[in-house]
Amino acid sequence: YVRKVRVLIREAGLTDQVEEMPTSTTLLQSDAALMAANPLARVPSLVRDDGPTLYDSRVICRYLDAKANAGLYPEARLWEVLTLEATADGILDSAVTGIAYEKRLRPADKVMDEWIESHWEKIARAAKVVNDRWMSHLAGPLDMGQIALGCALGYLDFRHDQYGWRTGCDSLADWYADFAKREAMQATAPA
């Protein structure tokens, strides 16, 4: 979720207006400064001088897009952009809370393979739907749905490459290969 905000900052030309602060926080132990800014102690959080802290990546992205007048939520395609962004966030939800947390937070003998499989099925189904129904949108002008999707697919490559999201999604895989070359994506790639 943080990466899509970081990509938007770069795509919208806001790097000189937003200071990115590294934080060390986990699901089980929250950073004190983060808790002071955001009662949920979640990232991303945007601390503002002129108002309360904003949190949730979708809220922050809408705010920064409006601030920069970047047009990443174009009115003519707003519902499509929001739906694609929600699909990408759903992919991340399943990949992070459904799979990664299950593997990291539970003892190995308590990990539920059925739980992991059900989340992977959601991810694979979403990728297939995007591949089959959304390619014309992905071929259009840059928007927040594309950024969110690119970040979600990048996370799958980073943490869950063994599952092979590209299977049956050749068009989406080709789109992502090009999208991942964008300067903002390269600058924010997980390491």
C-alpha cells in the first residue's frame, strides 16, 4: 500500500513536497511515532501541517492527486479507475494478510494451507479478470488503477513468485513487464 503512494508522489511530481520517513513497525509491535500520528499505527500515513494526519493509501492517493492536479483519478473514467484500484488493493489484501501473515505469524504446524490456497485463488481469479477484461483500460493514459495494479503485481513477484500469477495472464504479464520499467516503479521497487 505504501508503494502506490510512493509511485504517485513521483508520477505527480511531488517529491520536493513530500518527505518520506522510514519507519520500523510490525503487525505485533508498532512504532511510537507512527502511533502518535495514526491511532491505527498503519502505513502509509501522511502527516500534514494544515490538518489531521491522513491514512489509508486510497485516501492519501486521492489527496495527493488533488494537491498536484495530476489527473490520476480522471472524472470521465473515475468508476473504472476506482474499481481497478480496489481490485489491486484486494490482491494485496489477500497476498499480505491472507498469505504472508499466515506464514509469518503462525507456527509452521498451525499454518492453514486451505486458507492460503483460498487467498491465492482470489488473487489468480482477479489477475485473470484483469487480463480478460481490463487490457483496453491498461493501454490508456496513466491513472491510479494502473499504479495500484502495478504495485500489487510487483508485490506478488517480490513475496509470492512461486505461485506464478502470470499463468493464463499473458497480456497482463506483458503489460506489467512494460509498466515495471517506469522510472517511478524502478525507484520504489522492493529490495
